Amino acid sequence: MRRAYILRNSLPESYRKWIEMWESYYITRNSDDLKKNCIALENSDIKSRYYWYDVACTFLGALEMPEKACRNFEKIEKINTEWGEEWHFSKFYTNYSRACHESGNHKKEAELFSEGLKLFPENPTFIYLKANCAVARKDTAESKVKLDLLLKKGLAVGYSMSGYEFTLKEMYLGANEPEKAEEHFRKALALKPGSDRLKAGLARFLIQNGKVDEGMKLVDEALKSLPQAPDGLWTKAMGYYAQGKIRESWDLLSKARENYPLVCLQLDKDTRKVQEALNNLK
């Protein structure tokens, strides 16, 4: 990545900007620069499906802008039409449908499920996405059918019950049902009690939902084996923030940022929030 960035000026403009986008993602880890660079890429006339897929996924994941993601996924559909062929790349359909789901376009989401399943009938991700859509729409009957199928297919390919419960947590969290999400998060950890990743994740969930003391106890357990883990440090920092311990929060958050491997929009938001509180103490 660093070598590509050094040699970027020898590339055509669109590819140079593409490299600059990834430099802001992995090296400087600056979400404002990432957004600026990603928007600049939209003006390209490149006929590359991987190029537009990369731009769309960056808008979707790192920048949490699903509507922008959809507009760039649409460019791939136009290329498919021009070239007279579908793109046999399953992640295009799964991520495009996710962008539609997050932007509320469930009609298009359903169309993408159908197209994807025609091309990849054995791909369990499409079953997950259908179940996720049913849960979000609070369609109890359909969600039960799809979740039962997801469990059957998942276990058949080696998914654990803990992983299944974690998946349910994600679905109910996305459907704005935090009580059910917490229930399944706790089940996931109970089924895999030695997982520091699950401990840190549940700790963050609890802190965000007002159960700060329990969350702090849990993240301390996770940090025993990985004391410099950035997610754990970040979680504990936000616990300190919730407890009003702003200086302690800032110290840990600074360490988390140093160790975090890539850009993270929520980490930037939390940093600004804690920094503002710290400035108010002075």
C-alpha cells in the first residue's frame, strides 16, 4: 500500500485517486479524508466493475452512507447491461442488497435476492439476508421459516451455535429491538464463554445501553489476555466517559486510536465527543 501511494503520480488520475482513498483508509485513517476521496472517485468514467464495487462498499461500510453505495452499485448494473452479461460475483449481490436494506429500499433488496440465488443457489449468505429482511420488517411468520433454514444450513457448513446467536443479535439490533439483541448476545457468550471478542463486544453493547458497571467488569475480563487490544481499550474508554471520568477516557481512547488498524467512523465520532468533554474541563 505504501509503495503504491509513493508511485501514485505515475498512474492515470482515477487510479491515483483510488490509491489516495485507500491511503486515507489504512495509513492516515482519517474518515473526513476518506469521504472526500471517495466522493472524488464518483466522477470517474472507468468501466471496471471492481472499481465501482470498491467505491460502493467503502460508502456502505466505512462511511455508513448506504444511499451513496446504492448509486455506485447501480453503475455496475449499467456495465452489466452494456456488456450483456451478469456479474458472477456473489458479494456484489450480498453487499448491494445490504445497501438497499439499510436505505429502506426493500423492493430492490428482494430483486437482488432473487438474482443472486439464481446464480448462487447454495450460498447461505442469501438465506441470512432474507431472514434479516424479514426480521427488520417484523414479519414473524417468514422470519421463523428463514431463521430455521439459516440454522440448518449454517450448522451443515460448520457454523457454531454461538455464531448463530451472534447473527441473531445483529439482526435484532438492526431491527431496533435492543432487548432481543441483548438476549441473543448473552446466549452467544454463554455458548462460548472464553471468547474475549464476545466479552468486549457485549461489554460495549451494555455500556451503550446504560449497564455501565456490568460492561466495565466484562471488558476488564477481555483485556486480561489482550491488554492492548484497540477494541477493548475503546470500549473501556467509553465506559469511563459514561462514568464521567473524562481524562481516563481520553488516555485510553488515544491508545486505541494509535493501535486501530484502519479508519473507523464511529471511533472518530467518539474521539470528538470525548475531546469536547475534555476541553470543557479546562
